[in-house]
Amino acid sequence: MAKSTIKFRDSVAAFERIRADLAERRYAPIYLLMGEESYFIDVLTDILAEQVLGEAEKTFDRTILYGKDSDPGAIVNLCRQMPMMGNRQVVIVREAQQLRRIETLSLYTAAPSPSTLLVLCHKEKNLDRRTQLYKQVETRGVVFESVRPRDYEIREWLTRFIQQKGFTAGPKAVEMLIEHLGMDLSKISNELDKLLVSLPEGETKLTPERIESHTGFSKDYNNFELCKAVMTRNEQRALTIADTFARNPKEYPLLLTVMALFNEFRQVFQLNYYRWLNRHKGTPMPSDGELCRILRVPGTFALTEIKQAADNYPNRKVFSILGLLREYDAKSKGMMNGGMSDGELLRELLLKIFLA
């Protein structure tokens, strides 16, 4: 099966389009919601389950099945039935990836009923695009592929997600949330709802102090602050934070710290490269807006910090540091670390970065 070329940003854009169509009650006869990121699939499924039919109709014309316990032939027959109460019935197959002989559903998707809305929730992996079932859904319905974000993509998404809820959060608050909650979008959504509900009435800015008081996650000792200390070459501050990490290795795993540092130096490398092109090739520097897009940062405040870091770390140093980060990424996974703890490895890494 050919590897998908869909990116996280494509999934987000498609999700917003589908959600907008559903809000306008523009429905397709079939929805294939597939992929590794369950959050978008769950949200769209909930909308289709709750908003298509009226309360009275749901009792008779909404059917929710589970792939492991279902038979594709029975699903086909169910979809071909007429609705009992209204003009439409909704059939949802959760965990469709566990449905045996799922290809048999092509007997229905070849000519779907105009009075049935079929939703296939195919989590954890994609349906094979070469199958007749996939091609028929793509032609007659909606295919949505849900892709997990990479570490550098989650920040922009979370910033917009908070804004969509009517709140704002600065870069430090966003980093604290990511560091505390990880990359699981469902977990982020659930915990963020709890956090926003806890804010005093009328307060719309999510601050590091609020996050710290709600979660107990330190606003002063985290990867955001560590990266800031390294980028400003504040060695004492960086080592103080590293000592805190060493005392709490489960809360501050080395792998996540290395990833955070790598992302920072990757951005510095890119900015330095554009500066080099400008000085030696006469290539115009991109605008700040374009640099924000290239470097995947949410705004000019973050860009200003990257520019300051680039002044501290020319690319001859960055090359060496990126090599160190790859080395310690391997060590954080247990390869050739000499039995050193995460805290010892982090302190050694930081000293080498400052000496680079």
C-alpha cells in the first residue's frame, strides 16, 4: 500500500471543512474517518451521532455498531432499510478496523441509499486505498484521514484551538501545556476544558500562573525555560533547571528535553541559513511573516527570540550542537549511555552545548 502523503495540517484543514459542512447540514451518504489520530475522528463522529437526527428520531433511526461484534452483510442490509421515523437514518460503525471482511461493504457503497448516512470509524490505521471500498467512498462520500501531529506542529494547533474557545495563551503557557499533557490531542482537549472552566468569570487569558496552580506543573522549571536559558547562553540558569529535572526524571524525561532543544536549534539553523544567503548571495531576507511560516512559530514575539538565539549561535556551532543532540537522543533511549542517569546525561549535554 502506497505511503500516505497527507500531513497534519492537511488533516486539520479537512476537519474544519467537514465540520463546517455538518454545521450547515450538508451531509454525504458515507463517511470514512480513518487514521492514527483519534481526536478528529471522535469529534466528527459525535457531531454525526448527535446533530443529524432529532431527539425523537435517534431512538429509532440511529444505530451504533462495533466492528469486532458486527457482520458486514448485516450492516449492508441495515443500511438498505428505510428509516422508521424521519427521512434519514444514521448508521455508525465504531472500531471499523476490526470488522472482518470489511471489503464486503462495497456491495453497499457501490449504490448507497439516499436515506442512510453511514459512518465508518477506521482508527489506528488507514483503509487500503487500492480497495474497491475505498475508491467507492472517495467517489460517493467523504474520506477523512486523521494524521498525528509532530512535535513542531502541535504548538500552532494548540494556540489556535485555545483561540477557538474564546481564550488566549502566550508561548510559555502553550509550551507548559504541551510539556504537561504531551501530544495526545484527546487528552489535551479534555484537560484544557477542565482548566478553562476553572478560570474566574470574565478571565480570557490562560497564563503560566493559572496552569501551575491548576496542574501543579512548574512555570519556572520546564523545557520552555530550559530552552530559553540555553538560547540566551545563561549557563547557570540552565544547569539549575537541569538539577530540578534530575530530581524528577519521570516528570521531565530526557527524550522530550532533547526533542525540545533540537527544535530550537533547527529553527536557529534555518534562520542562519537565510542570513547567509542574504550576505553571500544577495538573496532578500524573507519578511517576518514569511519567516514565522517557514520556522513554524506562532508570531513575531517567538521570532524575535529565535533571532536573538541566532546571534548567539552561528551555524558552525549549530552543526556541532545538532550532532550532540542526535547523540544524546540515542543515549536517552538507552544506547551507549554508560549507565548514566537522565540527569547526568542532561548536565553533560548542556556543558558540551555551552562549550561548542
